[in-house]
Amino acid sequence: MYVRSQSQMWSGNLLAQALVTDFRKSISVDESELTRYYNSTKGNHLNPEQRRVIPVIVKTKALAEELRKQINAGADIVSVAKQHSLNKLNLDQVNPGVYLNRDSWGEIGTVAFRLKVGELSEPIRNSDTTYAIVMLLNVKPAAPYPFDEIRSGLYVVLQDRNLQQKLEALLLRVVKQYDIKIDRAALSRVKYLGGNMAVKKSHFPLRNAVPGFRLFDPKAKWYQEGVGGN
């Protein structure tokens, strides 16, 4: 009995996945739909604000303070960094500095987002063994990712949306062919005896057989009309 129930479960699951795969292959998203979706959701696809800085990282706070004085007195920070910094990333004279996000480079990133353009920080503790001073060169505001960079991701989103609609329509047609009844009185007598009924991927011998698409939604129209009212 157990083997039969397991066989039915796996065969049903595999058939459902095959159906979803066939439906997905039949769905295409045209360029105009992609463009409209991109333009209407730009605020959801933002490249975060970045700041271009030159950090000068040294081993002692005293040296960091001395170098800060030199820069404030007119010394070129690129030249100072080339001579003294433990980190010499992108120190060419044409376009020096590195871009940081708010959450990158630890304390240096935090300080960079408090500076004004052209401002040089006080010496900060960069790690257990180093100190740093940071100059903010410019700010690149948050902006939507270019369409071409996220086009493939948008395609999948719209394809999934169309797939869900197609599956909902199919389920709505199929469920009306059956007289589905729920014995709510029996359900009310079910007792929870402990344990965890959450289905995890580790419960499946074949990980790729785990349902990868949400086929059941109690709020779906097909369920509400075909089952939920019973």
C-alpha cells in the first residue's frame, strides 16, 4: 500500500511538472510587453547609490593623522596614497578612486556615506591592525538598472505571470468537471499530536522532483469556485 501511494505521488508530481514545462515552452513575451513592464516598475529595479572614494590605509593612527594634515595642506591625495597606502586600487591620475556601496568596505563604506563631496575624513579604525582616511570624490545616485542588464530576469517574471494565469484557467475548467466535497465535520475532529508537517527538499530522494512552481493557492479563483465553497 505504501509503495503504491508513493508511486502515485511521484507519478502525479512528475506529470504536473511536465505539464508546467510544456506550458512554459508555449509562452512567449514580446518586446513591447517587456518594455512596458520595465517602465512601470523601474522603482523596483534600482542600482543603489554608490560613492567614489580614495581610501588611504596605513598601520598606525599617528601616520593617518600626519597624512591627513599633509592633504589638507595641499598634498595630492593620489600621490599620498601611492606612497603610503596599503591598498593601492585604481590610483591613476585620470580617474582615481573606487566605488563603494553603503554596506561595503566596513567602516570605510559607512564613513563614505557621511562625507560631502571633496571632504576628507578623520582617521578611522579600519581593522584590528590598520587605520584609514577617506576622501569622497563624487556620488553616483541610485538609478534603475539599464533595461538590457535585467531583460532576462523581467522575461522570466512575465513568463511566470502568464504561466500562472494559464494554469489557473486550466484548473478552473478541470475542477468544474468533478463533484468535489470536503468533509468539514471530519476535519474539525482532526487532532494535532505534535511533529512538523513542513515539507522540505531533504524529504525528497530526488531533489529536482520537488515541485518548483506553486500549483495550489487557496485564494485562487479555481479553488474558491470549485472547492472552497463546499
